[in-house]
Amino acid sequence: MIDASRLLAGLPKGLREELIDSYREIVRNFLEHRWEPSELRGGWFAEVAYSIVKGAVAGNFPAKASKPSKMFDACRALENTPANPALIGDKSLRVFIPRALIFLYDVRNNRGVGHVGGDVNANNMDASAVVALASWVMAELVRIFHGVSIKEAQETVDALVERKTPLIWEVEDVKRVLDHTMMAKDQVLVLLHHSAGWVQAADLKAWVEYKNPTDFRKIVLRDLHKSRLIEFDMEKDRARISPKGVADAEQRLLKK
């Protein structure tokens, strides 16, 4: 996984920081159920990503992002730019990413908050689409500019946003759940919810202060795995939280 300090280091500092900040804001607001289009800020992310792909295709990056007068026309103009076989990720930069940005921009500007009918909040569906597409764009940019696999690019993007909770105290390399009455399994869920990506089982055991390493893996991690609350990779001795685990932690543990 690429270190965050080196992420998209080839871009101008202002442009890189705008991209990462706009992406983090989208995901954080989504995780906190702030689903309104104005709060997701998909339009800001689209403008920054457009400035990057346009700069890559033209061979000259701007220092900061700028808003095209008409996003649809600007993205279509990129698609109509002649192919450049020498440019890494040429078709993705000219065609695939601009098409995704048109959707992101249109959802931000043209989908209102007053959806009517049904028992599913349409803003939730819109927000889910915005997060998924913004994550794909981020991963694609990482893949192209760093020359890494799709898997490594996605893991890097996943690690950009960590969920924060006052239940967790971090001191140097140690994390502690401040509710000392919480059972070990619940502590593991909260710790994994707070962490981005995989966490080594040895670290989780140390953070929970579980004495027996064999019992910790068998009783705690394997049981959580069987319940599909986490994924426990026994071969690499690591764990990460599942979508089911995220929902359980947020509904049952983090609302206390």
C-alpha cells in the first residue's frame, strides 16, 4: 500500500491536497449519514479530478483546481481529444474518468433533497452512488499515476479515511477502547471500525490486552468471522471489519 505522504506526489501540492480533502469529506459525510448532495460535495471532487485529468492529457498541470464553465462539454471535449498511446492510462483519463465526473457533477447539481414516495430515502441511494464512483475515480488515479495494481490502488484509497470515535484513545502505536466494561469481541469490532483496512491479529490482541493468543484467535476472531462481522485471514494472521460489522458497531456499540 502506498504511504499517504507519497500519494499522487507528482501532482502540484495544492491540486493533490484538494483532491484528497474533497474525497475525505465525501466519505466522512456519508459515514455520518449526511447524505444531502450539498454535503457530499461530489461537485467539488469532480472539479478537482477534472483539473487533474485535463492536466495529464495536456501535459501541464494547473497549480490548483478550477471549475469549467460547462462540465458536460468540458468532459466531452476530453473524450474527443486524440488518443496518445505514450500516455499511461490514456483512455481512462480521456474517456472513463470524465464520464464518471459528469455523473458526479449532475447528482450534485440536479438531484434535489425533496424526493417523494417509497420507504427508501433516495438521497441514501444517490449518496451511495457518489461514494462508490468517487472511490473508483480515486483508485483509478492512484493506479495510473503510481503504476500499481487495482488491488493496491483500492487498498490505498480505503486507507485515506479512518472512522473516528471518542471511544478510542490512541497513544503512539497503541489503541485502547476506553469503555473497560466492553467484552473483547465488541472491543475488536470497535477497533476494526476505527481502523482502515487490515489489522494484524497480534496488534488487536495487544490492544484488547487478551492474555492467551490461541484463545483470542479461536474464541474472538474466528467467532466474529463466522458471524460475518469481520474477515479473519488466518494465513496472514490479520482481520478487517465487514459491512455487516460496520453496521453492528455503529448501531449497537457506538451510540452508547
